[in-house]
Amino acid sequence: MNSKREITILVTNDDGIRAEGIKALTGKLERLGRIITVAPENEQSATSHAITLDKPLRITNYSRNRTGVHGTPTDCLLLGIHGILGYKPDLVVSGINHGPNMGEDVTYSGTVAAAIEGYILGIPSIAVSLTSWEPVDFSAAADISAFLAEKMLDSAFPKPSLWNVNIPPLPADKIRGIKITKLGSRIYNDIITKHVDPRGKDCFWIGGGEPGWSDEENTDFAAVSSGFVSITPLRVDLTDYKNIFELKKWGWEWKPN
């Protein structure tokens, strides 16, 4: 890794600044350079790319390089760059998320959204998730995250990259390797469940069933379920280029009535 100047890495997440994943991550990244942690005061899971526009962002400075923000992960990323650092860091690492962020879930994830915001700003960015909801040891995932961060810092890509990383919840010696993957596809079951509150009124809960995954090769889910770390390179351009050519074949002559 280039050691001519101090490397600056901005770290955030969506589980909150006190989460075990971010503690393990920052501990392992410290050997690479200066680590600035700017993360939500409270859990912000499934906030996606939300930005707070209707109220000020309150902060708590826990130390010189560690700040909690009453806001979303994207708020934290923007505040970290424009309000705390005052310059672009060399790398953004968002995580380690407690739970998977695979397939279509990347569109909901606050952890992935923070990495996307870094990428939009022209910064190499990585989102990292440990694919278990159970209490788990983050040490192996933190080691892998630091390895991948160093790889990205040393890369000779002409443009910044955006990686979505999912790590199986296994001891380091049980992880079989790293695979480059595409996003899988979720199969949802009973996504809405109906309940009755103490006053007898109907209420609903989103996410009632355990989702499954489509059985497809070379996906993030297939890699993780086989004991591999999954790296999925992402892009922000959502244009369906193939459909552009199809739509151009339609008649688009419009005249006002």
C-alpha cells in the first residue's frame, strides 16, 4: 500500500455507533491509516438512501475521531466529509452490518446506501455485511474487511469502485475463499402480517416471514451459502439500456388536444 502520506478512511454503518460490527471494523482498519468514524446514534436499518432535510443534525463527539449523529447513514457520510473532515477521504467503508445485504436488499440497506453516497462523491467505497442475525463474533469479518480495504486502496482502477461484500458467519479457518458475484434474487414469504393491538384495532407488521433465495449460480447468496465471501461490484446507473432500443421502436408522436 502507498505509504507516502497518511491514508484517511471514513467509517459508518446503519446499526449505530455502538454496534459490535463497527467496533471490530475500526479496530482492524487502524493499521491502514487514520480512521474517522461518523455513524448514527441509533439503529437506522432499512433507511436506504434517506437524507434528513427537515431538521438539524445533532451530533455527539465521543472522541477526536468518533462522532455519533442523530440521522441516517447517508447523513453521516455527508456530514463526515463536508462538516468534519472538510475533504474527501481515500476510502469509505460502511459496516460491518449485522445481517446480510444481498440481492434486492441492497436497495433498502442504509449500510449500502452510505457506500453508494461515497461512490457518487467520487470515493472508492465498500459496504460490508456479516450474514447472520444471531449473536456472532465479528473478528474474522473485520480481518477480511481490512484485507479488502487494502486491496481497494492499492487498486489501479481508473475510476472509483463500489463493492458490496457479504461474509458468511464462520471462523476464519472455515471460510473457503472469495468469489466475485452478481446480486441474487429474493423470494418473499408473508411479508405483511396482521395483528390486533391492545385496544382491539388492526395493525400490520412488515417482514413477517423468513425470505428465501432463488437457486441461481454465481450470485452473492450462492457464494455465502457455500462458505465463500461474496464481492459484488455495484453501479448507480439504473438505466435499462436494452429496453432503450425496444422503446425507440414504438410510435412516440404526441400532439396536444
